[in-house]
Amino acid sequence: MSMRPDSKYSSPEPEIKVDCLLKRSVNKTTFTKENYKSRLFILDPNYLRYNDGKLQKRGKEKGRIPLETIKAVETVDDKMLDNKDNVFQIVYLENFDFYTLYIVTLNQEQRQSWIDAIRREALKCGARFNPKYHRGVWTKSLGKFNCCDQRDRGAIGCEVATPEIPDEPNDVSSYHRTPVKINHLPIPTPDPPSTPMTNGSKKPEKKIYIAIYDYTPAEDGDLELVQGEEYEIIDDSREHWWMAKGKKGKKGYIPANYVKKKFDLEIYDWYYKDLSRQRSEAILKEDAHEGCFLVRDSTSTPGMYTLSVFTNEGLVRHYHIRKNSQGQFYISDSHSFSSIPEVIYYHRHNSGGLITRLREPPHRNGKPSTAGFGHSKWEIAAHELEVMEVLGSGCFGSVHKGIWRGMPVAVKSMKENAMSIESFIEEARTMTQLHHPNLVQLYGVVNKKDCFYIVAELMKCGALNTYLQRHKSRLLSRTSQLLDYCLQICSGMYYLEKHKFIHRDLAARNCLVGEKSVVKVADFGLARYVIDDEYTSSAGTKFPVKWAPPEVLSYTRFSSKSDVWAFGILMWEIFSGGDMPYSGMRNIEVVDFVINNRRRLPKPEYCPEKVYQILTLCWQMDPEKRPSFKELVDIVSGLTDGGNYPTIF
């Protein structure tokens, strides 16, 4: 639909709303601060029109937007648009492109009145709103939106849009906005109740999710994801790959961790579902900007949420988000709201008793890994993989940096006759489906006559033992940071424990460090397929004796409880700053030390007594007396989440 004035634009429709407002040029070309003009805006049942002139003397019509083409009607944060207040935006579709009209009102009341009226009439016309929008504007000086890091002017948005309230597209009888004390809030709204069927049973509710990341199909049967678009989940019985249907009706598998339920807290970039107190502090301190914040599930009080904020003193403060007797959420009881997003929105504009006003959440490190490249892809064609420089080497091969379809990966090149390749390949498909934030993701294998590669997730900072040694002087004074490493590893091992998977070679050298101090367990299960006698026999010099429990040294009896023993040694490595356990002792001396003398490693100098007690629990002679990884997660979490939370009055 053209935006140019035309004589045919005269409309006999009744006028619903008329006002003189300030308009900024539509973003079809580069604009400057000078092109704001006063226009007479007229809303009728089919169009939003704007004219020259004033209420008393109307001029020519300058343009109109068909209401059915509108994709968003939202506020713009104050000062975001050329330092102006009381601005709202209309995103609409014209010739398959999105355009944005910015309108400046006199006050908040006038702005909200126009937003409500346009949204109501647009919904009556069958408009379907985008799930996300930008609360700021794209600026030429920054080359990006001033509310987020998106540099594409056509990017769909960074903030969740106001939900469409009506149960049916053309029925707006139930349209309403929840009265709140502040401007527009992106409020999650529960899905409408299911419609009863004629036989008395209920029609199943559709599972509607929003894509948080783009996904390019890796194989036939996968479905492309476009960030911000909605998808119906048809089958979510698989843990990591769901069958979904796009808006054009195409079906296929998608990575489950790339979509979030519509109106769920997880669609907000400030919400981190499963995060410990120490992990939140590590993330915020790495960002190190005053007011940087996130919201997480409270581990100390199940069912509650915690707000964590970085202060100008270089510290992180934690606040419980509480609920009053009316069911409203608050941090300060004088500022309560019906939802957590409303609480966050308020404190982004008013400190309201917090140590600082909330600003931006921490920057996330790109897309998360998927369980394999595709829903069943685990054999990778050699021509798709570019093998580059060597990152490290070991007894059984070398690790290279690689590129698969433009994505950086780690490529483990195995030495000839170092492992039972046939047996490993049989298990590789299962191993690619082991997926957890604290496990290095196995993507698949390349099996050619002249080479065998294991392709996995690339971790930028290398092995944990060398990382600890490199930063020893800094890290040993940070007990909380070291506990965070322990908890991350323990979480990954608990996942393996639940899936009946034994690592067999857990040690700091087999854990890798990524950005924002993320630690992941690597090479889980790989030891099963090594055929080197020096490695597989406890009598061999390559066997990891210093991490092995008595039952493995005596009977080669591996279990999750033998992994627990190794985890205790790994914790010792962490709190010693990457030192070698049993330093100076030969393997045969270690066996005598552990089995015959029943002695254990001494407490590292910087290890707190409570932490050392956890180590000794892991080193019980009887495997049945050792804690499970599930129990260890609770024990370590209890240490990491200790401390007081401030309460605001």
C-alpha cells in the first residue's frame, strides 16, 4: 500500500480519534533530527491517516496506513528518539518490507490513549502483531539499534511485545490492558483457555513457542528457525529435537533450546533459569557495568526469584523478588506489580530503593550448542570440514581448530590404532544426543579411509588445569569463583549420572574453559574405546592412577561412584591452582598410599575446611558411602548460595 497522498484517499468512515501530533519521517531513507512535522492524525475503522493543517482547518492528506498491515504499536523509551519523551511507534508492512512510523505526543496519557485505540482497531481488522519489538531506534551514528546490539535495521526486535489479548483474531470484545502505574509494559499473559469440543472433551491447546535464535537446517527433515517468529510444537517427546510447524505450514525438527514458550519468562534476555549465585556473579563481573543485571531462580528458596545487580563498587548485590498477599511481585513493597517483567521495567526507570537503577542485562555469547548439528546428523562429510591450526596434542592424537559450514569447532584427530573406531562409531550417535550446558558438545565424526576425526564444541580458553595454573595468583583468593567451577562440573556430571553414563577419566585436564568463566566436561566416555594397554590397564604408565579410586585400581571396576572419587581429586586440583595431585610420587607409590595406607591428599592451603570436607566425602573407601552427583550438586550449591539478601523497606 502506498504511503503517498492521493485524491482517492477521502474516506467516508467515521473518525474514532483525532489529534495534532508530531511525526518523524518514516524510515525508508536516512533521516535527520530536523524532519519532524506537526500532522493531524485521524484514526478510522480501516486506516490511520495523517493530514496537513489543524483541527479547525484540515489540509491535504499526506499518507495513511491500512490497519490490517500493522505489526506493532509500542512505546519508545524516553530519550531514545533524539532525546524526546512520550514517543510511540507503529511498525507496519508495505510491499513485503517493514517500516516504522514514530509519533511524539504531549504526555504519557495521550500516548497511551493512541496506543490503545490503534491496537484495538487494528485487531478488529485482523492485524497480527510481531512477537518482539525495539524499545529504542536504529541510529546511523551507532550503526545499530540504541536499545540492543542488533545492526540489521530490519531486525524484528529485542523486547517481547504486548500480547494480543483476544481469543479470536476478529473478536476484540475481550480486549483490555491491565491498569499499571507506569508506561507500556511487556506483560506475559497466560494462554486463553482451551475451547470445549461438542462431545464434551477439551480441544488440545496448541503449544506456541518463539524462536530465540536463527537455525539453519543441517539435514533433510530439519526446519529453519527465524528469530522472533512463532512455531507450533507438534511433538516434544524427544529431549533435544522437537517436531515443529512454521507459519507457512512447513514441518520439521528444531533444536529445543532455540525456542521458548510464548509469554514465558525465558523469552526475556535478562532471565537465566538455572543459575547459581556464584555463576551469576561471575557473569555480571565479567560484564562489569553498573546496573548490569539478571533474574534467576532462587536456589536457596525454591519457587522464588532473585535479582542480581552489578554495582559501581565492583560488587554484585542480590535481591529476592517477593510476593505479597495480593499475589503481586515486588522488591520494595511500596512498588508492587502483577508480573516480574513489570517489576523489572519499573526498576529500569527508577532505582526504587535498589543500590542502582537497572540498566542492561549481560551480553550473551552467541547461540548455544545443539545436540549434534541436526536431529539425526552425526556422520559428517569430510568436504564440509576445514581442519586448521593445532590447539594441543596428547597421547592419542592432536586437537585442531576447525570450521564446519562457517561455525568454529574443535577437531580431535586420532592417531592410528589409538582407539577402537568401529566400537566408538556405534556409540557416537547416542553420545551426540548427550547435551548439557556444562558438557562439551560432541557434534559427530568424520570417518574416512585415511583419517578419523571427532568433531566437538570449541572452547576458547583451553584446558582447566592450564587455565588454573596461568591465573593461579588471581584465582586462589577467589573461593567463590573456584566453587563456581566445581558446581559447573558437578552439574555436568549429574547429567551424565542421570543418563547412566560413566566418564572414566574425569580430571582438570579433561575439562575446558570458555567465555564468561564457563567450564565444561570433555571427553566423557572416550576412555572406553582406547586400545592402548598402557592406558587401559591400571598397571600401565599412562593410566590415570592419581584420579582412580581403590576399586578401579584393584578390580578395574568403573561406576558413577568412581567418577565421584575423581571429582574429589579434581576439586583438589581447582583449590590448589592446578597443581599435580600426589606431586613427586610414582604411580605405584600412589596405589600404596591410597589402598594400603588409606591416606588421602592433604588440604590445599587456600581450600576452606568446609570445602575439604566435601573432598573427603568423595574419597570414602567404600563406593556406596560416597555421595552421588545429585547429592554433590545440592552440597556445593549450599556453599555457593550462602549469604544474606538485602531487603528494601
